[in-house]
Amino acid sequence: MTGRVIVITSGKGGVGKTTTSANIGTALAKEGYKVVLIDTDLGLRNLDLLLGLENRIVYTIVDVIEERCKLKQALVKDKKNPNLSLLAAAQTRDKSAVNAEQLKEICNKLKQKNDFVLVDCPAGIEQGFQNAIAGASEAVVVTTPEMSAIRDADRIIGLLNTKEEITSTRLLLNRVRPNLIKNNEMMSVDDVVGILEIPLVGIIPEDTGIITSTNKGEPIVNDESSLAGQAYRNVAKRILGEEVPFLDLDEPKGLMARIKNVFAKLKAKV
Amino acid sequence: MGLLTDFYNTVAKFFRPQEETGDEASKSVATNRLKLVLMQDRTNLTPKILEQMRGELVDLLSKYLEMDKELLELNFEQEGDQVALMLSIPVIRAKDEEEIEKAIAESNANKVEEDDAEEENESDEESETEEEEITDSDETEKIEDSDNDVNDVSEEEDSEIPAKAKKSSKKEEIPEETIV
């Protein structure tokens, strides 16, 4: 078996890389695939918290590299889904404890026994980023419809394009607020895709449920009633090759907007 | 009365088309600012250099075409993993042969003047070069040289334009800034 290694990256911090990693990983595992999540944010690990696994971590990726344990020993199984496991980052070390070659080797070993290896990348474009993308053959770039996040995403896309091993780079637009887009106060999905010009893999609406799901250490894809959860499940399906329509959030379609449009047109005629 | 006015304003605001509320602006402002900044990010060209490039392109094309210089648009667009330079100019009309020849002659004359001026500066500053001994028969060659000289001013950036524009994807393995 040779699994797919996908890096989840963004450039800017705080746009939802770790949340995205946890949710796509969980969603793929729910579909029955064997998934390993790797947290490469050395010194600032958080993926364990989002999965609710913080108390189960014994060994980290640095322990594996420095041969204090076997790779298998460091993989922490998810509470609910035995298909999902986590290779945690070391909290007491920094990015220089690992190099790109070592990470690549770990990815290569993991993909022998798993369908998916998802690499949660740290923010920035330095060593940590270079490490995280080293073993990947696909990338998901996470951004939000804000200028700074899009600018950083553009930079990341440029850097990913220089890596021949990465054959697919797709965009995940996070924290989309349909109300703001309707009022033209936020860049729309089309605006962002038009600027970055890479294919979309998902549109995730802003959802306060993310906060409570983080509080509980329970990825939102497990919440069947959540819109963001549904959006993440759709992302997983698209990664699996299914064609799932995107949420349409661009056009003002509400009753109020329609009334406004009618009056705008009438006014224009007068 | 005040109450009525307030009520009227509220109702009027509700029915006003969106473009007038200023909300439209916020999103388009962001999109436009972003496009401009990404154009610079993708090419490493500063606004000053872009303006210079635009000016030189206008000068060059004006020899052959009469066009609306104000509406000339210069953009870098990402196409897959390449950056393309898009130039859009409303052409009023193409010039006829006579006019073109005249324009070329004029610009050559200007260049010779500039070249002379530069040579004077050079000789003031430093060594006497072989260029000072150029004879009439070398005139055409000299003009070509002067081309290079004029461009020398901004050679550092200019010479990088095609390379970066084309190879932006292949180029920056590890960008300079990251090493710091």
C-alpha cells in the first residue's frame, strides 16, 4: 500500500490549519481510510488538543527521529476511531530539532501502512515549512477571505510550485461569512479564487461551533448537524475524488436582497 | 418632525441600491489593493520601477501607434505556475510609415544627445574611454551602445524582469528573506 501524503499549510497563522487537519483527518477516517496526522509545529503543538488526545502522548516526532522509540510506538490512536492516529510534535523543542530529510523519511514509512498521511504545517515560510512539505506530494492551502491571509497564501503557493514532488495544490477557503459577502463587505469565494488561481477543495463557513468543538477536543465533523462539519466532510469526499457541489455563498439571494435589487433596477430606469 | 425624518431615512436607506452604501467599496478596495500588492510580490518590482517600465513602453510604442496613454494597463497575471505580463492599450490608430520614420529618427536623435551627455559625465568623473574616439562610420554602433548605457541606470532590476516574470515559480527555492 502506498498512501497519499498531503500537507496542510497556509503561511499566515490563525487561519485554521490545525482545525482543518484535525477535521479532514477525522472525516477520512470516518470514511474507513487509515489516516495518520503529523503535527510538525515543534514547540507550539496543538493538534493533540483539537483531537482531545493531549493526555495520551508519550513519545513525539523528535523521540522517533532521535531513536528513543519506534515510529509505531509514537503513534497515538484516536479515542473514537481506530483508523486515525496522531504523531505529535515535541513541545519542548524548536523547529531545528528536525530536518527535511528526516521528515521525508517518516512520511515515506507512514505511507506504506496508511491511506493518508496529513502533515499539519507550522505558520511561516522558514525551516518548519520546508520540513513539513518535504515528504508531501499534495498540498491544501488554507486561507480566509482577508487580505493578509490571501497575500501569505499567494506566497506559499509560489513556494509550493517550485517543488516538483508536489503535484497538486488546492485551496481551502476558511471562515467564510455569507452575510458579509452578501453585503459586499467581504471578498467572495470567486474573488479569492480569481486572485490565487488554484482549484478549490473546500469552502468552510464561519461557525461558532468550532469554538465549542475545540473546547471539547472533538472535531466538528463528528457533529452531524453542523454546517462547518458538513463542509469538512465534503472536503474529505473531494480529496477522495468524489464530485461534491460547493456551498453557494456568493450571490445575494435572500428576499431582502431581491427586493433591493428590484428597487435598484426601477430607480435606474427612472 | 425629526421622528418622521428618521423614519424616512431608515426606509430610504433600506431601498438604496448597495453600490451607494459604501459597502461595495470595502470589498472592492480590498480586492484591488490585494491585486496590486500581489503583482509586486510576484515579481519583486517596486511601484517606481513599474512606473518606469510603463513609461518606457509608452515611449517605445508611441513611435508606431497613436494610443490612449492614460488608459494603458500593465498587469502581472498568474497563469498556472507562470506569471504573464499583460499589457492592454486602447489604440486610436496605427501611424503611417512616414510618421514612424520620423518618430524613430527623433528618438534616435534624443538618444545620441543623452549619450553625449553621459559621456561628458563619465569623462568628467573618470577615465577617457575609447568611446570618445568614435568616428562617423561607427555612428550606428554607437547608438546601439548608447541604448545599453541608457538602460544601465536600472539594469539591475530590469535585467531581472523577464527572468523573474517567467521563472518566478522555478526561481526562489529558498527566498532571500527567509534566510535572515
